[in-house]
Amino acid sequence: MAVDRSYVAKNDRERARLEALVARCSDADLAREMPAGWTVAAVLGHLAFWDQRILTLLDGWERGTPPPLEQATDVDWINDAGKPLLRALAPRTAAEVAIAIARAVDRRVAALPDELVAKNAAAGSPLNLVRAEHRQEHLDEIERVLSR
């Protein structure tokens, strides 16, 4: 059975969008306030956190510990708990880390063996290999704020 790898092109497209956004943002743009107490840079740090989660869970899975399914009830408190730390990062640092981790996770999920991609799908996709969806959501929000 063929494994669906359409996520690779989607991830590449949204990562390129992320890179272009960071390249054109000034430090003042990155420090700009967003809804719910976030800043542009903190949202980029948020993207980095959730991409890093995939890398960490992949490391564990390759050592024999299957990843848990993401619990929707945990997402809000995790985001809220991380917000002060993400806001404390220098804006340019948060942006650069977001790019570095996006590149790392995209390389990693693109190179996964077909067996692991199929195993992830069979397990209910505990690892969201389509990193593009999350990036697109937040890049759209950032672009709206920056266009005002």
C-alpha cells in the first residue's frame, strides 16, 4: 500500500512562508501584540514548541515508546503555561528558533520510513506529520495583525 506523503510539499510551502515572514519582519513587528496576550514572536515560539514536540515524540518512538494521542483538553493549558516563557524570549531569537525547528522537523518527517508513516496513521496519527496546518493557521493570524 502506498503511503501518503503529500504532507511533505505542504510542510515545505508553509515553512517557506514562515521563513519569508521572518525575513521581512522588523524587531518591532516581531514584538507586536496579538490577541489573547500573545506577541508575533511568542506565536512563532509557540509554533516551534509544537514542532519540537513532534521531534521529541519521534525520538521516543524510535526507542520503543509509542507517542500518546494529543488530548484536546491539554492544548489550552499547555499553551497558557508556555506563553510567559515564550514572551520572555528576545523576539528575533524566537523567530530564528521557529525557523530552525521547522526545518528540523520537516526534514525528519519527510525522511520517515514508509513503515513508520503507516504505523502512525494506523495508531490514529498521534504525530501530526502535516506541520503545515498549524503554521498556516498562525501565519494567517500574524499576517492579519501586521497588515493593520
